Amino acid sequence: MKKIVCLLTFGLMLLLSVNGASAAKNDNYPTAKEIEVLNQELQGLVDKANKKLADGEKNFEVKGKNLTVGFKEKEIIDSASLKESQLQSSLISIAAIGSKEYQAYVANTSGFNFSHAVSGVFSWNGDYLTGLTAKADLTGVMYEKSHSTTKEGLDGIINGSSAKVGRVTSEGRFKALKYFANYYTTLIVDVYAPTQSYRIVTAKITY
């Protein structure tokens, strides 16, 4: 009798183990191998996005089979505080002094998808940055999310108005729920005061 109970117990444990492994496998979380493929696709999309940015395009999405890379920009003009007679001259001089909102983002649309966006405002006076802000927004209902986002002047101090180029670096972490896996995203964007332009330096996903 004991032998039969032991065999039944072992069989039940084996069945639960197989079902658990099958559930984890079918949870639609990307595997390490799939992440490698996603990064190959992602690099191609980043190249296309940077081509658009270099051509002066600022509001777009480039889509692949499993990923989307996008960029948005919005001019900040406080026209309410300008007198009507000053509006035209202010618009002419907006290239010399001004501020813009920006956002770059990467979205994985494969399986349990997630996205990582970085956005903020950058300001300039002539060829120099006078301000740069950055914040990250991570989405993905099947993940616990956290991030570290920093900014720096690559050729000087932003607040001291001696930097022409600013860099925003955002590192994201997605912890899969009910599954022992972590996914990491890196999104790095450079902003250029002299040309009021951008470049996506890095966009990648690691396992």
C-alpha cells in the first residue's frame, strides 16, 4: 500500500512539475535567444530613426515585426505672454533662444510586451545648452518596473551654459511576474544645442 501511495505521490509531483514548466514556457515572456533576435531588429530600427532625425524629421515611429522605435518633439512657445506686435520677431529669434519638449521610446510588442520611454525639456541660448531635464516612463502589466535615469553635458556643464551637447541615459529593469527572469533596457539620447537636433545613441534589451 505504501509503495502505491509513494508512486501516486511521485506521479502527481511529476505532473505538476511538467505543467509548471509548460506554463512558464507558454507565459509569452521572451527567452534569452529571442532577446538576441529582438536586438538585431532593434538596431535596424534605431538606424532608420537616426536617419530620420538627421534629415530633420522629429515626430515619427519606425516599426518592425516585434518592436517600435519612436520620437516626438514639441516647441515650447509661451505666446500668451507675448504682445501681438512682438510675436513675429520672437518667432524669428526662436532659433537663438528657446526650449523644446522631446521624447524617445522603444516598445516591444512580442509576447508580454513592455516599453521604455525617456522624455523631458531641453533649452538653449545660441550654441549652448541652458537646461536639460529627463524622466523615464516604463510600461508592462506583467512586470515589476524600475529605472535609473541621468543627464550630463558631454563637453561642459549644462547649468553653467558651457555644454553644447547633452546626454540622457536611462536604464530600465523589468522583473517578470511569476517567472524567474529580468529584462533590462538601455536608452541613450544625445541633444545638440547648435542644431537643436537629436541622436539615439543606444537602444537595447538585455536578459
